[in-house]
Amino acid sequence: MTAQPVDFSTSPYIDFSAIATPVYGNNARKTNNGMATLRSGDVNFDGQVKYAGGSNDRDPILVRIGGTVPTASASGYFAEDVNMDGMVKYAGNKNDRDPILLTIGGSIPTNVRAQQLP
């Protein structure tokens, strides 16, 4: 969402990947290789990213892969596929838990990042 209303008669599109594009909210995007990107991790679509505690976004990943063997995986583009590589993984290289932890700040697992909508 842009920070202010946009007149589409002067510009047919908005480049949200441009870091200079003002968006609504506080720290709503992150920067990857010089481009602005959305933050990932709201697996359960409740408007916040949580790594620990009730209604966290980490547990649904474990449920998707079967719930008992943390090294199992599930192939497909599911909501639990946080890194969008076509594979849901709870543990190991390129797992879908680590991006959630990074989204909330990376060092305090009880942090929560709320979505940036009015």
C-alpha cells in the first residue's frame, strides 16, 4: 500500500520494488539486493508474524510436513512455504522456519511483527 494516494492518470503503475517508493507503515518492506520486498512469514494469515507462543507461524509448518518427523518435507506451494521454493521444510537447509525468525528480528524469538495495514 502506498503511503499517500496516487494519481494513476500521471503514472500507469507503481514500482513497489523501488526502495524510493513510499509505502504505508513503519518498516513495512525489507531490502534484498537493492530491491524492496515484502516481509514473509504470516503463515496462518492472522496479521502478524510470530515465531513462538500461541498461534505462532512456525507450528503450521510442522503440521504441513506430517507433525512428527521434523526432517520430513512437503512438496508444493502451500501457505507454509515461507521461502516460496516449492518445498515446505521445518528443519535443514533452506527451511521455512528461519525466515520467520528473521522477519521478527532474528534474535528474540518472542518478538512479533504486525502487518502494516490501517
